[in-house]
Amino acid sequence: MNEFGKQIIDVLSNSTEKMNYKQIAAKIKIFDKKGREEVKQQLEKLINTKIVLKAGRGKYKLNSKYQDSKTTGKNYIIGRVEVKRSGMAFIIPQNNQNGTLEESTLDDIFVSDVNLGNALNNDIVKIVVYPVRKGKRLEGQVVEVVQRSRKQLVGTIQIRKGVAIFVPDNAILRRDVIIPNRDLRKAKSGDKVVVRIIDWKAGSRNPIGEVVNVLGKPGSNDVEMLSILADSDFPVSFPREVEEEAKNIPTEISEKEILRRRDFRSITTFTIDPADAKDFDDALSYEKLENGFHRVGIHIADVSFYVKPGSIIDSEAYNRGTSVYLVDRTIPMLPEVLSNNLCSLRPNEDKLCYSAVFDIDDNAKVHKEWFGRTVINSDRRYSYEEAQEIIESGNGDLSEEILQLHKLAQIFRKQRFDNNAITFDTEEVKFKLDEHGKPIGVYLKEQKEANWLIEEFMLLANRKVAEKIGKRRTKQPENVFVYRVHDKPLDEKLNTFRNFVKKLGFELKTSSTKSFNSSLNSMLESQKGKPDYDMLSKLSIKIMARAVYTTDNIGHYGLAFSYYTHFTSPIRRYPDLMVHRLLDRYLENQPSVNKEQYEDYCKHCSDMERLAMEAERNSIKYKQAEYLSDKIGQEFEAVVSGISKWGVYAELKESKCEGLIPMRSFDDDFYYIDEENYTLVGLHKGKSLRFGDTIKVRVVAVDMVKRRMDFDLVSE
């Protein structure tokens, strides 16, 4: 921390007011532009170490925990445990920016095994930092486990001399767990199980645990998929009391309830979803008005009518936070009676919705908006392929309505990109599975106009709902709301990327958000169909921040929206259910909810979304490993997809399977990583591999349980 950092802390500790960086700079007698920028940079570093917190848009305050540490004289830091494969452990100070951790800008703190206590990998801990000795790295000791990263562990039972030991699948969890025989639940040696730690006395090396679920013998598809879920702390089934409460929900819609709602049952309405979808949580209605405007209704399943705050179902849905989509199955957030029946907008059935309705002219300008509870009756269910055929041919059921909505969606899409939303063409890997779940083929899911039609109207609803609550039109206090925000890239990542593409002949302008997004889009557009496109597109995604839920609105950087939320999928995302309830509350002029409480809800939902994404990626990894398991020795064209100290990652062009070429394979020279150029470089011979390079590799090993594929480099 430099002198500016110390002065900033002094200013904030002596003030009860929240201040922006210019006010802070003025307090330490800095008024020039360059000095203010340095103050701003120091504030970001202090935020990263959680000494300073963001306090609303552009304002800052001192973390009260740091204030406490100043008065007690001890240097306490909250951070996340990261255990390396070597067994060494470091604490990554927690960045409070939208609840995410950003490792690249932080000084990590070494903690020896003896000082790690009962902390496990990814736990949030409180540590005391030892006084720094000149030329030595920071060291500390865990004094408290603030938050466990996981409630359960996945691994195998090994019974040795009558003693049952649980060995975690993930080696970096550090500790084997002793399982008393009474808590084995009939698990046998070699079984894969889910375990919960029930006791871990201070000073004891190994915790005591109990088996909560016996999954079966490792290696089978079902066992490995259930392992992936359990490893991410997702339950594999609903508790009996949740299922019972769901069964007791009345299925009939009363006439009294219908009369309370705006009736759209006579208006043309339809759904467009994937062909294999089982729940339909959004529908579109269309009618041409006498004044020439188009009235479009975005109708979302009214989950909040059936799932009440405080109910057992609501508590379970909150704990899950989201549905999880593995390669071969969906783990729903809500019981099937709700997600696939009561709340699914199936055709020719009366359904309750929460809707956003817009009167739109031919230029896609919204002239009138309405939000409220409705009842609909969908005329038709379309798959994306069926809707795409209507768009391309101009013929089919409801073709007039679909084609008109397509025209409006095209204009909305153009407006978005004209406003410098970022264009990312992401690839979604799909597998063709046989009757046993074994992958027999891999393909990429293609996004077409039918997908964009639905996407644009969902974006419209999400944006307009956020604006309805977030835009302050009076001097009344701001209502607390749940926003979906996406922050701008960190300067360090952005500068590295900008300097890299400059060497390729591209000039990225970073003077403002609009100029950067515009120049990024231009670069990507100019490279479509060319060798560098995939590399540039993937690197562009890597520099981006993670989108999260929060009560502090900072806008959505990628979409270029000042206000954005998630309103359109309460069947599968708990934040959308919160948004429905809050919107209803504020439309009825009820007082605002507690901000701190809802910020905690948002943090939890962001965490569960991250875990769900990890589980989904792990299920893809497992299927990729299974797909390559009978292809040992075969050679494939690949693209360098990552470079780390462990080796070079390569993605096969045909199947998109990613494996590692271990660093030990590069034995013809001394190699080092040139991080600024995303390149592995041979020191003496000058050979190099850059992110995005095309190479040929041979499959040498596949471990399905560890979801790992090892390659050899055949040729560059």
C-alpha cells in the first residue's frame, strides 16, 4: 500500500459520510487530473482487499471490519483459501466488487499447513497477517472459518483394518475423513459416496464424517452425474415434505382469481422453446391495434402465485437458487408438479402469468407499457426449428404474427448493437447420446433468427421492468430491487488484451465504454470466417467480468443497458421470483424491503449460479472424456485454448473436447509463459505456442472419473 492508500484510509476512517473519489482526493489536497486518477486506482486496490467497500454508485466507505482491526492493532483479513496441487495453501483476499473474487490484482498470503487449521479449499476464512519481513512474502494464520465452501464432499470409501476412511475425489480438499462404522449407511469399500463433516476438533488433523448418500460404484454414467451434482452441493432429489407440499397445491384456477387479472385468453399467444423442453416459462402474445401499433405481451409463468414466501417449497427453491442443466438431465429448482405442470405454459390450457405488455410502432419504439398479473391460453407450442422454418419460408400456422414479431426483434437487435452492446458468438456443445447415455456424437447448437426473436423480447421485458423500478421519477427514496449487473473489465486485463491485439494490427479504443465496445465489435466483425476469429472471440470473453445479482445497479456492460434485471424465468431462477414479488409490491405502493437482507439473497443466488455453471461444465467434461475414451492413440486437429504452468490446453476442432498437453512433454527446451502475449515460448530455440494456434495432437490418456484428457503434441 503506497502513501496515497494510507491517506485514503485516514480520510475514510475520520468521516461518517460516503464520498466519491474526487471528494476523497480533495481531502488529501489533490486536485489535478493525474492525481485524481491515482487516487481512483488506489481505491480499486483497497476494494480488492476489502479494506474499502463500494457504497452506492461511485461512492466509497471504509470496511467496518478493517476499522475494528485498526483499533485492536491486529491485521485481520477476510479471504478465500486456495490450495494448490502442490499442497501449498494461499489466502486470496476477498474482493467485494459485486460479490465476486478477482485474483489477478491481489497479493495472496501464504499459510502453512500447520496454520491452516480446519480450513478447506475455497472456504472463506479470517486470518491474522504476520508482520512483513523485508524481501519475504506475506504469511498468515487462519483464526476462524467464516463460511464453508461446501456442505458435502464426494469421494470413495476405503476400509483399512476395519477403519472406514473417506477419500475425497478432489485431492486439493487436503484431508481424508474418518467415518465411524455406525455412520457408513451400508457403504462398502470402493463405493462412491456423499459425506458430511459432523465434527472436527481443533488441533485434530482429520475430521469425523457421516455418509449421507451411497451413489454406487465409480465409472457408471448415473454415479458420475450424481457425483457432479453432489460435489457442487446440489441435492439429487427433493425432500419428502417439499414434494408433499407441492402435491397439495390446488390445480384449479378459480373464477375469482381470473376476474382479478387482465384476460389474454382470446389473444393470439404461443411459446417457442427447444424441441426437448419440458417446461415452458414464457409466451408471446400479439395483436395489431387500430392505430397501427403492435401490442406485444411477454407472459411469464406466475410462480409467485403458487410459491409463497416462507413455504417449504420457497425455502428449498432459495437454497437451490437455480435449475441445473447437465448433459443428460435437468435438476429443477421447483418440484415437477410446478415446473412441468402448474407453471408450464402448455398449449390449450388456462395459465396464470405475470406479464409485461407493450404498444410498439413499426420502428420498434415503445409508446405504452403495462405490468401486471394475467391469465392466458396458449394457441400453439413451437420448437425453435419450427419457428425458424416459418421465418425462412414465410408460411405456416400464425406466420403473420411470427413474421411481424421477427421484424420488430430485428430492429431491437440492431438498436442494441448500434448502442454498442457487445457481440459474442458463443458455442454451445451438445452430445448425441445412445439409450445408455453414452455419447456417440458431438455437435454445436446454432443460434438463428427464431432464438433471437425470443431473446430480444425477453431482453425488452427484463430491461423495462428494471427501468420501472430503478428509474427515480420523484424525490421519494429509492426502492430496493434485484438487478442483473455486468461490470466493465478490470483495467489490467483490458490493457493486456489491448496491447496484444495491437500487435495483430487492431486498435482498441479504451477512452470510454462506448468507444471500446464499438472498436471491439468492429474487430470481431472484421475477423469472422478468418483464422484468428475464434481466438479473439474467446480472449474477449476471458477479459469480461462475471454478471451477478445485486441491489446496487451499475447497469449491464455487455448488453449496454443502464437498467437490467431477470424477470423472465422464475421456474428456473430464484432471482426472477424475487423480482416478481418486488415488482408486485411496488406496483401496490408498499414500502421498500431491507437492502442488506436482499443483498445477501443476491449474493447467495450469484454463488449458486456459479456452482450450477461449474456442474454443467463438469458434466460436459465427463461426456467429452467418455467420448474420447475409445480414441486413445488417434490424432486430431486442435486449437490452443489455454496456457498455464501445468501445460498447454488444446481444444479438438471436430468435437470441442479440451485436453492438456502436460508441461513435461515440452522437453526440448526451457519454456516460459509470456502472459502479455498469451504464449508459451522456448527460451533457446525460439519455438512458441500462442493462444489460438492450430496444432495436431494425439490422445494419450483419458480419466473419466477425474474428467481429464491428456494429449501429446504431434506437430505445430
